[in-house]
Amino acid sequence: MIGHTETIEEFLAQHSADVEKAVREAAATEIMPRFRSLAAHEVDQKSGPHDLVTDADRLAERYLTEALGALLPGSVVVGEEAVHADPATYQAIQGDTPVWIVDPVDGTRQFVHGDTGFCTLVALARQGVLLASWTYAPARDQLATALKGQGAFLDGTRLHAGAPAPGHALRVATSHPDYTTDDEKRTLLPLSVDGVAPRPCGSAGLEYLAVARGELDATAFTWEAAWDHAAGLLLVEEAGGTQLTLSGEPFRITGGNTVPFTAARDAATAHRVRELLAGGA
């Protein structure tokens, strides 16, 4: 546990492995035993048929809330399922208290359908500044981590986003049409041009990992929920990438962003995607 005189940076230097252990144990205890074994009563809808939640989501978030709170006394947890139950809890992201931002199962639809493309996302932030993140894909046994100012890593190997190959169409993952309004779909239409190859996204966390690995050139997302973006944005930045909102400013996890926004392998790609999106705004 963190001592009274310890800074968050000192906590991370000493306890990052403990956070990793908590994330892995949450997945091993509450997520993977239900993977491809969900009963009908363990799956519910939230806002609609494409917005699913399972017992794995709820129980993994509960596990992480207890474990992370114990590791860093005085911190708070903002989790997707807790915010769904009580939207007011989201405001903690804007406060001075260290906050864990948690998406227990990012890519719930993939999880429900037995696809391995889901992950657990955890980020630690304070006063709106991202300090560390963990992206864990348990069905693929992949763990990506990032510490502010210290780089991004996948299973211990440093990540470098690099730049897109000249002459190739930009590969861009966009908000999935099943989750977007007609207006949001229209804001993404400018990406359907020569030189850009857009496709619907899967798990946002894994799309960010693909950008950090240089396997995807950019994302273009239309929603702000911090639990989907916080871990991945830090991962991309620490791998050498960047991100921009429609207004040309960096994305703020505290909200109030102009969307769509993009995260990209390099600044040139981010500006290109942002310019296209702005042209359709």
C-alpha cells in the first residue's frame, strides 16, 4: 500500500506490478471462466440490443474496484458499470483525487459472441492527467502498459508507433455504425476518400493498441467515455503517436471535447484525419 508521504509517481514505481497482478486476477477470476460459457441470464442489454453487459463486466469491475482501492488508499474508481448505475460518479475524473478509470470488458459484444477481441482497460489519472495504463487481452494473453514519460510496452517489449508507409491508404478504425447516430455517421463520411481506408472498430482498447504497434494508422471516434479511451490514449502517446479533437486541441478525459477525434501513429496522420473530419463538420 502507498504510504502517507509517497507520491503517485513513487507508488507507480513500486506497485505497477501489483496493479498488473490485480488486472490479471480479475480476468482470471471473473472474465475467462465465463468466456464462451455465458448463460442467457448472464447477459443483459443497457441502452439497446448492441449495448450489452454481462455478469463478467459487473463482477470484474467489482473485483478491480476493491483491489485498486486497496492498493492506493484515498483513490477512487470510475468504472463503466458503476457510472451506468449512477452517472454522478463520473464527475470524480475532474477532481484532485487520484482516479482509476476502468472498463472491465471492453468489447463486450465480442466477448458475448466468443471472439477473442476484448480486453480489460485500467488507467490511473489525477486532475485530468493520465499517468499510467494497462490494456489486457486475456484471451490472447497480451498485456500492454504505459507510464507517462516512460514509454509503452507490450509484454515487456517497447512499442514504437512509427509512421504510415508512403503511398499506402491510411488505415483508420472508426466508430462502429451500430453504436452511432445518423449525425455521427455523417461526420465520419469525409474519411471515405481516396487515400483513406476506414473500417468499423472493434474493441476501442485493442484499436489503440494496434495504433501503438503500428498495425493501424489512426482511429476516429465519436464518443467521449473516458473508460474506452484513457488507457489507449496514453498507450499511443507513449509509443510516439498523438491525438487531436475536431477543434485541433488534445482530447481531455474530463470531457467537453469536440468530436470526432483521432489518435494516430504520428502528427502528420493525426492532422490529415482531423482536416478531413473538419471538412465534413
